[in-house]
Amino acid sequence: MAYFAYKRSGKNRYLVIRWKKRINGVPTIVKEVSVGTADDLAKTIANDLDEIEITAYSGGSTLCVLRMEHEVGIRSIVNNIISHHDTGMSPGDYFLLFIMNRLSDPESKSGIERWMQRDYASTLYPKKGSQDFWNFMDRITDDLMDRIMKAVREKILTMGYDFSRIFVDASNMYTFMEENDMARKGHNKAHRYDLNQISYYIASNYDYIPLFWNSYAGNIHDSKTFPEMIKQVPQDSVIIFDRGYNSRENVELLHGRKYIGSLVMSDHSDLADLITDNDSVTETEKFVYGRKHRIIVYHRSELQRKRIMSFMKVLKRVYRKAEKIMDSGDSDAMDRARMYLESHNLNETILLPDLTIDHERMRERMKLLGMNALFTDIMDMRADDIIDLYRKRNRVEHCFRTINTMDIAFPVYHWTPQKIRVHMLMSMIAYLFLALIYNEMHRSVDEISLQSTAEAMKDIMVVYAARGKTVRSRLDFKSETGKIMGRVMKLDDLVAG
């Protein structure tokens, strides 16, 4: 064993390291090395540290994207579709670099170069400015975008995830750009009706993985995109959709498929009479949207409580805004107030011109708030299971919430419809990578979410220590979840050194 000891030489005391071992049962010093005085040792350590150069990069998102790229192969997909003839960065590399940035610290195309200076991506790719990205994006036509989406969808279907249930929905995001073929006025989810918006839809499975997606002009009603969506969904998948897609034409498209939709209770008030007890379920049949359907009507007290609270907040906010419009004294105040009330479906509850509340109408609305009516062609599933499956449509809503709160697609720094579509395509593929990384993590960490997955990626650093020509690298973790991510995603294998 080794241990420290002091020796004297005249007036000086110096440190030595000795090694002992038993020889014939007697402890014997077999080796001794002089370290020197305490001053000599301090000087040696200080000089060694001075010679070491430390560099640290954020790297969790970039490394996780690289690991997932081994599964998805987006680089090969894009390069096979978009021709690449020179020796610089390939189209697939541009896609990967964009994805890395959106999952790390989303920047405009002009900001990606600044981001690369502090990210591990700078060790993989040359710095790229906004003009490089704009030139690349100009090459991607609508046909190429469709081919990329189709190839990605086909790849996802081979990865072993369950696509027997598909949840479809649409969202939008406002933009400050002038009106063009993509940016148009519409029913904005954030209530920014004064601004143009871009709409997009997602068809997702239970694991938040988008099987298909697309962006479209902000003034197109969601129901108009339903035919395009349905064509991409596997024939044997159960399709669960929101009321916004209800129409006879859309339901006709679903002939021969299994589907679950929801009726607007105010349009089918006769169904409310079937519920006589709170927290109950009943069934009937009814001819809706061109054919006879199985109808499941149910009441939930907790749902009613939440909806009443939400409704009263909206009512209070809308009433105050309508009152402000009427008090303005403008010549068109009545028309503006009426349009505002209609946009919130409160024109029959808040009556103009004196803004009185129709309490009878209020009571009718309150009665319906705890009820839902589902229509379906599925006959071999229990009513409670169908209700539970429809309630899980919030899975696709969670996709939108993640995209919006993490700024994966927003804001859009482009001004032409073609570049907006390319930006949205790459943003949706970035979200796809996040969903796939989340699913890898979820197998080891039950309580992890999409957003906490993204946060854990930010807790991983790549640290380089250089002394002369010798360079060593390692991963540094700021959280326990980040450490688990490093192990699950096998990130050590991606960092040489």
C-alpha cells in the first residue's frame, strides 16, 4: 500500500511517497519516491493547472438528436430526395442542424450561427449564417416537401410504435407578417384576431408521435383539411377527431373505417333528456351526418364544474370587452360588438344593445356543460372504453402545447409562403425527434414529460480539457435526469476522447 511520509534534510522537511508490503510477515518499505517540499508540490500543481485549457459546450440536444438520427435516418431521407452535388453541407445536414437548434435554444436563421458558438454542434458542422439557410430552403419545392413527409411517415411506421389509434386535430399560431398565401386572418387560438395566422394539423398516436402533419393558410377552416389527413392514416387505425371536423362530407370519407367523434350538445338538445342522473352513461342510435350511428351520452360532475368555471371566466372577459366597444360611441360599435359576441358564441346569451344577460339561455347552457355525446360506428367496444379513448384526444393537444410553449415552430421569421412551409416542415420533424427521445426516456423514467425531456437535454454539457496536443472530453450532467438520459441514450459513445 502507498502512503505519505515526511523526511528531513538539514533544516528542510520534504514529502515522500512510500510503498509497503509484508515480507515474511514483516511490514517492509519496498519503494520510496521524493515529492519535494510543500512549496515544490504547490508549484507543480499550479503549473499543471495553468497548462490545462477547459472548454464547455451545451450538448444534450445535439447528442440526443444524433442518437435518434441513427433510428430515423432523416439525413439519408432528405439527401435521397434533394440532390446534393458539392462537398459542403448536404441538405440532410441542414435539417439536422435546424432540429438540433429547435430542441436546444430556438433561434432565427440569422441566430443559429451565434447558437453554434456555444453548442457541441459547432464541432460537427461549419458555422452557417442566415443566407446559407435561405439558399438551402429555396431549393425545397412543394413536391419535395411532400416526398420527405411521406418517406418520414413510412419510416415511423416501421419503428414498432402503436398506430392503432390516431388522434387528429389542428392549431394555429399568430404572426406579425403581412398577409400572404399562408398568413391569413382566422379564428386564432390565442385570440389575436388582429393578426394574421398560420394553421397546421397533426395526426398523432397515443405516445405523442406525429404520424403525419402539414401547414396551411390561416383562413382555411380545419374541416377542409380532413380529406388530406385521412389519406395518410393507416386503414385499420381508429380515428378520433374533434367537433371541428364534423360534417357530412368528412364522415362519408370515413366509410369502412373505425372512428369516434363528438356531437355539439346544443345542436342535439334531445340527447340531454336521456341523462337523468349525474355521472351516468346511456346509449341510443341516431341518424347524424348522413348515416345511423351508435350514440353514447354521458355526464361528468367534475367535467361540469371545470367547464362552468371556464365558461364564467370567458363570459366575464367577453362582457367587459363588448361593454367597452359599445361605450366607444363609434358609429359601427353595434356591428363590432355583435361580431365579437358571435365569435365567442355568446350573441344569444349577452343581448344587445343594453348587454343584458338572458338567464334562461344561461341555465340551458349550464345544464349541457357537464354532458358529452359521442358518435361512432364501433359496435364491439364497451361504452366506457370508447369514452376513455375519446378523452385521450388531449394527447394531440399536448403535442400542440409543447410545440407552442417551447417555440419549436414559433415565431416564424420568413415572409414568403414557400419558406414558411419549409420552416414548418423542419419544425414538425424537430418535434418528432423530441417525441421519439421522450419515448426512449419514458421507458426508464415514468414521470417524465415532453417538456421535462427537453429540459433534461439542456442539463448535459460536453467538456473538453486540452494540455498541449492532448485533448480529453467527457460529459457533465447538471441533474439526475440528465445523467439518466446520458445512460439511456448512450451519449458517451458519441463523444470521442
